[in-house]
Amino acid sequence: MQGYIYPNEFELRWGLLIVLYPYLTGLVAGAFILASLARVFNVKEVEPTYRLALLTALAFLIVAPLPLVAHLGHPERSYEIFLTPNRKSAMAMFGFVYAWYLMVVLLLEIWFDYRRDLVLTAREATGPRKWFYYTLTLGATDLSDRALQFDDRVGRWITIIGIPSAFLLHGYVGFIFGSVKANPWWSSVLMPVVFLFSAIVSGIALVMIIYLVATLFRSKKVDMGCADKLASFLFYAIVVDFSLEMLDFIHRLYEAEESIEILSQLIEGRLFVSLIVLQIVLGTLVPLISLGVVSPALSKRSIARIPAEVRRLIYLGCAILVQIGIFSIRWNVVIGGQLFSKSLRGLTAYKAELLGLEGLLVAGVLLVLPFLVLGVLVKILPPWPDTELPASPEA
Amino acid sequence: MPQQVTRLGIAFAVLAIVFVAVRQTLVPDTFGDAGHYRAAAVDSIEAQPLKYAGHEACTMCHRPIADKRSASNHSGVSCEVCHGPAAEHVAAPGNVRPRAPRERGFCPLCHGYNASRPSGFPQIDPVAHNPTVPCMTCHDPHAPEPPVIPGECRACHGQIASTKAVSHHAVLPCLTCHDAPEEHKATPRAVRPGKPSSRDFCGGCHAEGADSPPHIPGVDMATHGEDYLCWQCHYPHHPEAE
Amino acid sequence: MKSDSTAGPNRESPATREAVDRRDFLWEALKASLGVPIALCIVRVPELHGMQEEGDADVERIYGMGIDIRKCIGCGRCAQACKSENDVPDEPYFFNTWVERYVIRTDGEILVDSPNGGIDGFPPIEEEGSTLRTFFVPKLCNHCEEAPCVQVCPVGATFTTDDGAVLVDEEYCIGCGYCVQACPYGARWFDPVKHVARKCTFCYHRLARGKVPACVEVCPTSARLFGEVGHRANPLARFLRFNEIQVLKPHLNTKPKVFYANLDGEVR
């Protein structure tokens, strides 16, 4: 503690769990937008990641509300948000936006995309497995050409609806923070947009990590065309995201409202490591420069010619750095916004504990959980194309 | 209609019906009666028990002492400020007795000198002001007019006194500049002290050529801030000039 | 206080009424155009109509508080009484109301403190000589007319009563803490035992019995007074008539109903 804080501010109400929540939903939105690239914008190169991205989005979406519910004072009352949502509350709409996105966008799209596979699996399988897959088809077992064409057409339309929905899902999370006028660190009209683009960055990076690692474990050949394309998209997304963040930053500095003094103290002190070092240098600048040089984003054949194996490693390294950077963004928003007093006269302190509900252990579990869910989903709904790339030298 | 649509339609319809049904049963009865909240909550908040009975309740039984207090400088001080929350005492007067603080630490909560308190509010230095004697020995809390008329201004004007004490004017008694009628000490707000009304008063020491020691700064009274009384710019209790 | 049921004069001037109408209109237009409705279909429709009528209903009284900074001696009896009256735990150090001390130095430095909310008094100022001005500021929930905490509560567990008090339904609060974040005044806190948000109620249970809030009852210098905003004769109306009035953080447009007289510009 430093300077003066209002007496009730000695406790930070939103801890590590609330940092996880925007981080996880960001990954959902980002992964979905990547999937939509293949489907709607016909980016053929990223086709191999289409289904993987969808399942990743679903796995993270299933886990995303857990930290929220866990941090509530009365988790057993959380259903009230569906019973009597306060229309004026940004948070009240969470239940509905979440339900919309889960039921209408993700599940439907996955269902239409997988229906043929589900029906075929149900026909081949026996015993309980047969019934399980049959239930998943909801009894719609028509595999005529017309029906399959219908699946494809509807799937495309759902993706088209899905893009604004994904924007809504995460832009809305940004709005939860950006609309708090009491907090000058949060209150910004750019907040939803920054959240959105950082979500896209984190989603692409996540799918890239999962794709590279999964291919390695399945002893398949990485489709470098796909990896290069992902890397280029990651590069573009980082450029937009970083520009927006800098715009926000410069705007604050230039306007220099009454909060500027305490916010400067905050950035120079409590947030120096997580904001300057982790978020900006390691999480943004290093990947940005590496990807710019190595990937074919800036020039068709990339600035530096580097063998595929090394390039792959650099991509993986960049994607991991980006994840650290985006997690730092969420930390800097959620925790950073509570590290100074609303009296603008002092700084509070946050100490993450190891055990306990808000502790590092639970946070770790919640970060691993989506991958376990993804593992199960991949088992049930294999995302790999029927014809894997033959182990031929890549172009 | 394609098979997929009908099947999905059924699934969504079932979900929707379940949702609406659950909602109808779970929304609290009084929710929305007065606004977007549970109207019954107001009743349970209103039912919270009292701790402070309020001075009207005290007056009903303790009329003479209440009248005495009402006529004194403590007229605005409610009984429970000193005696503590007394609702239990009102409910069962014989069983629960309110506290009556007699220790020396209590009165200085209000009357100990603190620079941030408004000047004119009676303040003493608990260390210097008759140490070891309980306040009640000399002061009746229900009629706390000072037994001895304050001999020093600092009893009430602590902030000014301590500021002046470290200033160049430390050696000047208050009455050098202020005329304070005796009545001011007994009825401080009815009879107010005066302050210098002419420039010549300060000029007595600070005019160039005045008969004063060389370390006292002097100014040309004809040209120096001629339209103002001195204290309109300078703070005589802590004059800025070095 | 509660027993007289004559309808009070409507306190809204035509100008504010117009402003409110305009804002409501914008909301309606936004809702219609966005089609937010998917959610709204599910929400019971009568409720919506109920909410739009808010403020137009026969408002009998709107409570408010007046605080005169020049009368506050920083004795902390208000903070103490509030803790007793409302079962606010002594520790950890949460407060419904507390007293701040401001010390403004001649070099422009501003020191603020509130040790234990002012309950145990204030230590002497270091280097008193370099003090330009110094004073106490009692703080509490402002019971804002446009309360951010009510706006953000996802389930309707915190609300504004007909008489303008902002209350928490402790049996309905889910404990999300959004209101704690949304309050610009640090007036809300999270009960470590009940696991719900809590705050000053203007001692609503005392008002219901015709008594003033505990902090007002025990204020020895009448620095605090309680009453109604509006035209009816009451202590607050007089206070508002004879003082230059300031509220805290007016730029946030929360429209507080705790009014300060002789408030310093440095107070936040």
C-alpha cells in the first residue's frame, strides 16, 4: 500500500480467476474467427485447422464460465442471472450471449459439419457407442446428396452469423470493463475493440500451438503452407492489436486527465514487469519482429529464408510468447485496474496465493482443463481430414 | 423440410420449454412488484433491529438531565454519543445499563487538540491540561461550561496558537492585535473579538522608519499594497516574509 | 417520518424531466434497432413496463444527507456508531462510513489518511508549520440517483427504493463484486462472512421507525444532517437553501444525494 486508498479498497475483489475468464473467452473467439477464415473466406491453406479450431473453441467455451462461477460469493445463486437479468447490467447479458454463442453458433456449426461423420460412425459402431453417436445425430440420419448439400450451406451461414457473434462474445467482455466509468484504467471506448483483436491474436496462436504439437505427437507431417499462412495471419493480427493498444496508450498520455499521475505511477511500478516486459516486449515486439522476418507475411518468400524445421520452432516459440503476452494483457486489465485507489491518491497491492479458490493452483487447473476437454472432444469427433498429407517434401 | 431442421427444431423447442418452465417456478414471488428487485427485501431490511435508541427515547425517562444538557454547550450532543448504543437499555432498563465513560481518554476524542479541527472548537492538549485528573472532576459533561474562564486563547484556538508558536510572531500575545471582551470567553459566538482595522496598526512595527529593532522587516506604507489592509494579503499568525 | 403519507411535491423540474425523457428515448431507440429482444422475449414483459414508469410514480419523499465540512471535528463517532448499528465487522477494516483527513501542504503536496476510518482519532500532523489548510471529510454511500452499482448488478440484487435509498438484497446477491468495481466512491465492500456485497443503507431500518441514521444521531457538532430532497420543510431542505453545495465526483454524473457544504476542491 502506498499513498491513500479508500478503506474498503484494501481487498481486491477480482483476482486471478477473473483474469482467466477474459483470457479463456478470448481464445474461444479467436479460434472461431480462425475457423471462419477457412469456411467463409475460403482461405484454403488453413483448411487443416478448421475442425481443430472449432473443437478448440468449444473446449475453451465449456471451461470459460467456470472461473466466473467459482469466484462468486454465492455460486449456488448464479442461475438468477437467467431468471431476472438486469437489462442495464453489462454482466447480466453474459448468460445470454454465452448461451447464444454455445447453442446457436458453435454447437450447431459443429453438428452440421460433423453430421455425416456422426451418422457413418453410428452405422459402423456397435453397442452403447452406436447409441451415443445416434443420439448425437438427433436422429437426422439422411445422407442423401441433397441433405449433405444442405448441411454445407447451413454450416456456411452459421459461420457467417458466427463471426459477428464471436465479435460480440469477446467485445462484450471488453465492454464489461470498458463501461466502468468509476475506473479510469478500464473506462475506454477502445476496450472492446482491443479485447477483440487481442482475442484474435491469442486464438490464432493457440490453434497454431495445438496444431504443431498435435501433429508432432501424431507423427504426421506439418503442412507448412498452413503453418506459414497461420503465421502471416498472426502477424497481421498482432499489428492491428498493437496499434490499437498504442492508440489507447497515446490517447491517455496526451489527454493527461486527472488520473494520469496515478496511472503513470502504476505503470512505472506495480505493472512494469507485466506490462512493459511481458506484454509489450516479450509478448508483442519479439513475436512481431520474428514473424515479420521469418514468415511470408511481408514478402511472398519471407525476408529471411529459413529451413522449415527451424521456422516451425520459431512459430511455436512466437505463439507461446504471444500467449504469455495476451495473458499479461488480461492480468494488466483486471488486476491492474484494481491496483490503484479510486481516490487516485494511492496504490493497493495484490498477492496471488498458491492454495485456495483464488489461488495459483486452481488457476493452473482451469488452464489445463480446456486441453483435457479438447482431448475428449477430439476422441469423440476426430478433426483430422480423411486424407492426411502424404509425407512428401513441402513446397 | 429437411430432416435436420425438424430434429433441431424439436431439440430447441424442448430446451426452450424447460427454460421457461424453470423460470416461472424459480423467480421470487415479489420480484418486480416495485422495480427490478425483490420487494420483500425491503421488509427484511426494515426489520433489522435498532442499536441506537435515539435521544428522544432517553428524554422520556431522563427529562431533568436532558433539559440540563439542552441548555448547555452540549445541546447538540446526543446522549448515545457518550453513553453508547442504548436500545437494549430502553427495552429492559433494569437489566442493561448504558456505559458512562469516565476515563480521560474519552473526552479528547472530540476535545483533544488536532490541527484539522475547525478553529474555535474548544480543544486542549491532554498531556498538559491537568494531567491525571478525570475530566469530570472539573467539567460536568451535561453542562460543560468551563469552571474557570479560559485564561489562554489556545484552549479554543489551538490551531492558530500552534501555528503562531513557530512563526516570527511567536512572542506577540494574542491581545497585542485582538481585543477580546471578557464576554467572549463565556459566550464565544455571541461576542466576537476584533482584529486590526487600519494599516497603521501593522505599520507601527513594519513601516519604514518605525521605531523597531532592525531585524523586523519594514515597508514603504505609501506604496506597498496601498488598497489593502495588511492581513488581507499576509497571514499574521504565520507571516511569510523571511 | 414514514407515517405521513401525503404525496410530496414532485421534485423534478421540467428541465430534468425532459432530459430523462430524452435519455429514455435513446435507450428505446437503441433497443429497437439492435433487436436486443432475443433476450427480452425471455424476460417477463410486464417488468419492462414497470421499470419505465419509475420516477413517474407518486414519489412521497427522496432521502438525502447534508454534510458541513466546517463543522466536522473528526471525532469518528459516526464511523463507530455505524459499525455498532449495522453489524459491520470491526476487522477486517470495512466501513459503511468513514472520516478522511486532508492535509494540504504549502508546497502543494496533498496527504490524506483515515486510520481505522477515524474511529480511534487521528495522529498529530507531522511538520504542522508547512500546512496550508487541513480539514476532515466524512464519507459514505452517496445513494446516487444514477447509481452505477445498481446499473451493473446483473440480477437486481441491489436497487433503488421509491424513496431514493440504494439497498442490497442479501438473500439474492450472487456475490459477483461488479458493484464494488462500479462504485466510484469506494463505498461498497464485500462481507467476508455473508459473501455478499454490503453498503450503507441510510439506516433504512431506523428511517422505517421514524429515526435518523445512526451517524447523524451521534454527530456531536451537527456536521451531518438528514432529510428529504424537495420542497417540504425539513433540515436538509434548509441546508441546501443556505449553503453552497458540492457533491463528490460530479463529472461522473452519478447525481449523489449526499450533499457537502464548504467542500474543498481537492477532495475526491
